[in-house]
Amino acid sequence: KAVVSTQSTGEFCNKFNFLNQYIVKLCWGWTLSLCVVSITVKLWRQVVDGLKYLRFWIQMSASTLIWFLGTQAIVYIENNYGFCQTDSDILMDSKKDICHNVEHGVWDPTIEISGHIFMMVFCNLMICYEQETCLPANESSEELQSKDGTGYSPLHKLEDDGQCVVHNAILKFIDHFFSFLLLCLFCVFNLMIVMTSLYFHTPVEKVIGVAMGVSAYAIVTFHKCDKVEAYCRD
């Protein structure tokens, strides 16, 4: 099945390794948590715009729903399409839970779509998208305020108290810190995509996983197509 023999020894060919158990399996939880903090801080530093907050939370909610439906679809296919091998027979019309109740029954799914590749591709694309749609973290509060006709931002009200510089420095540090954590997460996901591709699943199962991840991202961000088309016309 895999590019590298499953008889190989090493940390990454063991599906119970630390990264696989606590990072990959929880990849959407990590992505969602870090994105929420990072983007919230970025938006706080910008001009107050309720629509931006609303768009962000709607998109995160939609992304969570897509992630849930995608993973459930993969689990459903794996558990319901395959055959059960026993010591003396092969049960074609069976399901995974039934097979496990058969003596010496071993479930062999017809296709085992790579759910890890699906999730990690989807998470990586969402990290890039959310970071790209917000203003760069190194813009100053004055630059952020100048983008609004009124020049009003959450930091503007602190200027009279002489606290604007301090608060902006704190927010900038938090912004940079969580952006760095997202970058680290992005790199770990890319590493684990390569390791999963080498040690697990057939090429077809991996391609389907990638296609599902890209399709999920396209569904969540379909509204951006209008912006790209308008940019190209200009």
C-alpha cells in the first residue's frame, strides 16, 4: 500500500507516534484555536468593523461543519464498505462493527481514504487563507487607522490616556506570537503529510484525501472567487 514498506522501523511509520496522536488527530482543534486568537487580535488592531468579525465567525463555523461532515463521510465509507476475513471464510456482506463480533474476524475496507491528509490539507489552506485575508501583523496602529475614513480604531480611544503605545505593543506581541505558532503548525502539518504519504495508504486513497481537502476549502471560500475575477479584470 505505502511507498515505504510498512515493515520499516522508525517513529513516523508508527501510527501511534506523538505527532500523529496529539497533533494530526486534533489538527482542526489546534487550527481553530490558534486562528481564533490570531485573527481576533488582528481584527482588534484594525478599524472597528462588525461585518469583519461576523464574516470570520461565520467562516469558522462553516469550516467546522465541513470538517465534521468530511471526517464522518470518511469513517462511514471505511466502516460500511469492505469485507470480513475469518479463519475459514470471507464475509462479503458485512460491516466493521459486525465483523469485530465474529470470532477471529478481521475487517478489510474496500477503500480507506486518508482522513489525515484530508484534514491537514484543509487546515493548511485555511491557515493560509485566514492569515492572507487580514492585514499584515507588522502594520502600526496609525497605518491601520488610516485605512478607515473616520480614523477610528479600538486603540484610538486609548490615545488620550497615553496608553495607546503600550496596548498596541502588547497586541502586536500577541499577534506575532500566535502567527508564529500557526507557522509552526503549518510546517508540522506539511511534515506529517509527507510521512503519511510515505508510510500509509494507497496512491488513490491519498489523492482522494487531497481532493476532499481542496474541495472543502473551495466550498468555504467560494465567495473569494468574485474578488479574484474582479482583480483579473482590472
